Amino acid sequence: MRKIEIKTTFLAYDTDQELPESERRLLLEAKKRLNIAYAPYSKFQVSAAVLLANDEIVASTNYENASYPISVCAEHSALIAAANRFPGVPPLAVAITVKAHDKEVGQPALPCGSCRQVIMETQMKNGHPIKIILQGETGEVYVFEKGEEILPLAFNGSFL
Ligand code: THU
């Protein structure tokens, strides 16, 4: 028997003011679009902005449905939009921010498992790590250097 330990690492900045300029700009792009998010059921708006290797930014927001499971997450939608708008151009980073209707979210919301899996697939498809930048409306910012840091032991095509 072997005991296997997995370690993960991320950076925590006290505020977005401490972020490198390009990361701060990407987060701002996500924040600008928060109000577009269609979230009448959860009233939890999520916005994601993807920075691509050609310097373009593609952003999207969550889009809910009265049939709840059909709802689409912001980062899932943004990564697919980016792949369609700029085929073959690797995403370098995704900034994700959130807003709730009844309270100020003062800490980063971590992406759901499905979205982590989509990030991993996108990395593998393009052969490039994706940095993940997270902030609530205010407060600390978390930066994961690559998908593996937020989803260790991911399922992938090699198992098929
Ligand atoms: N949501 C996202 O957009 N991304 C995530 O990673 C987690 C959850 C959305 C889905 C739903 O519209 C709302 O947030 C509440 O779960």
C-alpha cells in the first residue's frame, strides 16, 4: 500500500490593486459585464473574461433557465465562445467574478466541478495552461497558475 498525497498551490492577494496589470485588467473586463448575467432564479450573477494568446478578450456570463439544470455557467460559456470566435488560439487566463442580490460577496467564489473540467479540457486541447483569477465583488483575489491546481486528478481523454 502506498499513501499518495496531492498538494495544490494558489496565490492570495489582499485586494485587486496588488495584481499584475494584465490580470487586473482582465478582472475588470469580467466585472464590467456582471449585470448582463441572466440569473433570475439563483440571483447569483457570474461573469467570466477569457484572455487569449492573440490579446483578445472574450467574456460571457451565466444564463439560467426555468428548467434549472439547463442553466449555463459563465466560465463554461466564455471558454466555448472564445473557442468559436478565435479557433485554435489558446486561452491564457480566465477571470471570474460574482455578485449576489442580497449580500456583498467579499470572497472569491470557486468554480464548480463541471467548469473546472471544461478548463482542463481547454488546456489539453490547446496545450497551454490557463491561469484562473477569482474575486467576489470585493476582497481577496485568488490566482491559480493552471487548471491542475484547481482540479487535481482530472478525468481526461487518455482514459477513453
Ligand atoms: N455558476 C457559474 O456561472 N459558474 C460556476 O462555476 C458556479 C455557478 C452559476 C450557475 C448558476 O446560474 C448560479 O451560478 C448559481 O449556482
